[in-house]
Amino acid sequence: MKTISLKVPEGLDAHLEQLAAERGTSKSELVRQALEAHLELLLGGVGERSFATLAGDLAGCILGPADLSTSPVHAEEFGD
């Protein structure tokens, strides 16, 4: 594995430190994961992406009842 070094603002380092502690991992591992995800996005790689990831920006874009599956009143309108 190659080694690189980079300078980050103190605030970003604090966020990395906190998240690494919460996840029980290293800051280096977090940066590797973030860099891989960002490069995949930039390069348009197919990779292992779920529908939820691909359509994530669409979640919550429609107004309406929070959960139609629990309301018999709303369910009556469907499936006729």
C-alpha cells in the first residue's frame, strides 16, 4: 500500500477523530473509504451500488402521508 500525506483543517481532523473513535477504526481508513466513494462517483463507476444509493436524492421529495402502509384509509384507494 502506498503512503500519501495531506493537510486538513483542524475542524475536519476533529470530525475524523470523533468518527474514527465511534466506529473503532483509524482516521486513515475513514479517509480511504471516503476517497474511494468520491472517486467512484466522479469516475461514474458501476461498483456495488443499491437502488437506495442511486435514488437517494429522491427520498422525501414528494409530500404526502408519512407511511401509507399503516393506514387502512389510504390503502383502500389502491389495488382496485
